[in-house]
Amino acid sequence: MFSWFKSQKTLPLVQESSYLEDFTDATDIYHYFTNLTGINFDQKESITTPKIIRFARGHGCISFYDLMEKLRVNSSIRESLINLLTVNETYFFREKGQLDFLLHHYKNTSKSLRILCAPGSTGEEAYSIAIILAEGGFSLSSIGIVSIDINTEAISRASAGVYTARALHRLPETLKERYFVMEGNQYRVCDSIKKVVDFRSCNIFEAEFLELGSFDVLFSRNMLIYFDQSTVEKAVHQLTKLAATNQSIFFFGHADLLITPAPLQDHFEHGIKYYTLQQ
Ligand SMILES: C[S@@+](CC[C@H](N)C(=O)[O-])C[C@H]1O[C@@H](n2cnc3c(N)ncnc32)[C@H](O)[C@@H]1O
């Protein structure tokens, strides 16, 4: 009698919680996220879905449907999910051959240079470009770099400009001493380099991206690898709209472009591939 009474009391609770939660099919969440950012999770759903479930529970959601409703109306939840699911891996002097080539390409120019990093993640790429150009004798007042990223936490870290030794592992000691100030065991980018870069949170597929102005040099490295082919083409199309002239040059990461999309023409000089608009 007692055991019957006990099971009657506990059963509804168990039934209630398993009835309430439904995290079985994340398809709509993935579609929504890919439409928003371009990022495709085809091969990585098994590691990404548990992250999304933890995120949903942390925001008081009991199902993917519930999370979807919140994402549609709440921009701060949207921003947090983007910050969670974007991969921001970067470091100083990544693919440095392109930066040396940039210096070589513009060594005789007397005009100022406007440079875009889209995406720039936590800032290492934009600061590396400024350091390479400064080292090459460019006046910092003739350089303007805009570095954008969809991840707002990455942009905050970029603006702070404080890095661990790991991010600087490719930099020689002389450059660390010249362009950084030690803060405990971290490195803060010096003000003269910081002043050159304007960091903004921005999605390359949004209208605000097209309002960033026009650029002589456009870096878009290690983002297109997360997109499918038609989204790569859309992204490249967006980037080409920001070229200042037909002479503007584009750099991509070595695995970003499998084929050269139509508005671009590739060039190969001194072992470096770069692109211009078709001439
Ligand atoms: C791996 S990082 C590359 C950073 C740097 N360019 C490099 O090569 O080291 C890729 C960055 O792309 C950003 N990203 C992804 N989709 C984006 C979008 N639609 N608009 C702007 N940034 C995006 C991510 O937030 C991430 O910081």
C-alpha cells in the first residue's frame, strides 16, 4: 500500500519533465543561424547541438521551438548565440607572406591606404597589418584600417588590444618590445598602432556592411571556409562592392576559395595569390 502511494506521487513529476523538454530536432535552428551568418554546420552538428541545448536551457527554453521563438524577437539572445557558435581562432602574423606582399606592392605609393579586415576577429590581423606597414616605413597617419566581425565579444577584445604570449608567438622579440606594453604577463598594443584601427561589429551580409566605405585592400581570411559554395559567392559579391577601384586588391585565406568567383581575377606574384576585380 505504502509503495503504491509512493509511486503515484513520484510518477507525475518524472512524466512532467520529460514531457516538457523537447530537444529532438535542431533543423530550424541551424537553418535560421545559417541564413543569418552564412555559417554551415553540416559536418559539426554532433558537437554543436549539445552546445545549443545547454545555451537554450541557460536561457530558460524547454525546446528548440521555444529557442527559435526567442531568437526571432530578442536581439540580445541572437547576439549571444552568435558569440557562442562562431570560431574566432586567429593570431599575429598569420599567413605573413600576404602581409609582406602588401608592403612590397605598395612600397612606392605616396597615397594613403584604406584597408578592410572582414572578418578581423579579436584584432590580431588588423594590428599585424599596421605593424608590418609601420616597420616598412609607412607613416601611420597615411593608413586607415577597418576591422569588422559578427562576434561582439571578439570586437570588445580587439578594441581592448590585450593579448597573451600565445597570440604573439610568431612575433620576434624586437617587435614585441617596439609595439607592445607589458601588463603583468599580457601584452597591450601600443597606442600609435591602436589609433590606426577602427573596430566595428558587423555582419557582412547586412546592409550596414555596405556603409563601411571603400577600400584599397580587402582581407577576408578564414571565414569563407565555414560557408557553402553559394554563400561564398554571396560573401565575395558583398566584398567586391567595397573595392575603391579596379586596382584594389583582395586577400583570402589559403583554403577559402576553391575556385575564383566571377567578379574576381586571380594573380600570382612572388609566391602569393591575390585577387582584383576582373579588368
Ligand atoms: C577564424 S576567424 C578568422 C579571423 C582572421 N581573419 C584570421 O584569418 O585569423 C573567422 C571569423 O569570422 C567571423 N564571421 C563569421 N561569419 C561572419 C559574418 N557573416 N560576418 C562577419 N564576420 C563573420 C567569426 O566571428 C570569426 O571571428
